Amino acid sequence: QVQLVESGGGLVQAGGSLRLSCAASGSISSIDVMGWYRQAPGKRRELVATITSGGYTNYADFVKGRFTISRENPKNTVDLQMNTLKPTDTAVYYCAAKPGLVWIYWGHGTQVTVSS
């Protein structure tokens, strides 16, 4: 069982930056894929970025070039550096883990609000 806790959300002006961090209660070294999702009010939860245990990353088109995902297995953390933020990035951001084929571990989320 792995528990995920996000931190780093907040209010920022458009064009600004935030760094989200996800701390896992257990070891993530054996979890193949870690990722970040987000959900805006009235919208479906959407995948933002993923990173494999080998460091391979993948990003949604709407964040490419602006967000960077990273993981430190010894520290059991996964971070999301978000630059050039837009009001459309406003959402609750969730950390998630996929040890197999399904995203089974989820954090409670952290709110990111980008003002125009």
C-alpha cells in the first residue's frame, strides 16, 4: 500500500511558476509509472504528465514545453515544475501511481489557481 500526499499548490499570476511535490509513504522504486493528473471545475480529470521508473517522460500537449515531471526514487518523491502558467491551468492537481496496468494509488490533490 502506498499513500501519496501532494503539496506546493497555491495562487499565482499568469506567467508565473509553481512546483508541486508528491511524497509517497512507501517506496516508489518498484512502481513503474508515476504521474500527475488534474481536474478543473465541471471538467473530467485529465492526465498531465507521467514518468517511468527509468525516467522516460510523457506530457499532455497542453503542457509540453511548460511543465517538467521528475522523480527521485531514494526520496520517494515525484515533482511537477510548472512554468508559464495560464488561467486554464487552474485545477486540482493529483499525484498518482500505476504499479501495473491501472492507476490505483491517488493523492487527495492540491489546488492550483492561476489568475489573469
